[in-house]
Amino acid sequence: MTQLRDDLTLYHDKYFPFHTSSVSAFKHCATLGIGGNVGDVKKRFIKLFYYFQQSTVLSLVETSPILKNPPFGYLEQDDFYNAVMIIKTDLSPQQLLRYILYVEKRFKRIRAFKDSPRTLDIDMIFYDKISINSRYLTIPHPHFHERESVLIPLSYISNQVC
């Protein structure tokens, strides 16, 4: 555990950070931001790590340490835990978005209102070096550069933008 500021704490464990030197057969690289503040989030992140390790549609390349930070937007909630994961996949950005939404549901994500408390949030920050601006998907993530919850974990990733 490293105290970065009074309101920011960095946690290291067996899987956060993680880096593999294995070469993936998947051709696309994506950066995912993960977060949550309901229940045992650090334990949930480990379960997500294992879930992704078992996935047939992606391979996990790298993870950042976990950052505990205050909420933004809706402030009347517990602090969040956030991390960044680098994955390789053959899914298109739209297919990856559908997969991410499926995984969030599997981990009991409920979308009560904007910036509400959540068990697991997965955001696609980058996908290769492309830009998309559609109704359902914007890449790079439109607010990543404003959020310490992304920037700090991202600073611990060796290959920040695939």
C-alpha cells in the first residue's frame, strides 16, 4: 500500500500489477479501465482477472496497481477502487463493448443513475490507435484525461496505448 495523497491510495497484490511476456495470437489491443465501490471490490477485481484469464475472446496482457480514490459526479457514496487492464482480442470495438456489458452484468452491475455506486464498471479507454465517435461508443474514452482514477493507474502500465 502506498499513500499518494490523503485521498489517494495505491494497492499492490498478486495480480495488480501483472504483466505477461507471452505473445498473444489476438491482433487488436485494448485498454480497459475497471472500477467499483460496492462490496469487496478488490476481491471482485481478482475474480475478474481469473474470468479474463479463462476467456476465449481475449487475453490479459497487463494490469496496473489498484487505486482507491474518491467518487466524482455523485459524491454521496463510498470511495472507488480503480485499475487499468491491457488486453488483446480479435473482437471489433463494438463486439468488445457488448462483451464488456455482458461481463458487467455477470458481476451484478446495476445502472441505477449516472455516476451511481456499482459493483463493477468496465470502460474501454483505447482500442488500438483508432478513434470512434458514435452514439454508443467513443474511443478514446471521452473523459479519461480528466480522471485521476484512469491516469494514475495508466501511468504504471508499460505499454499505455497499444
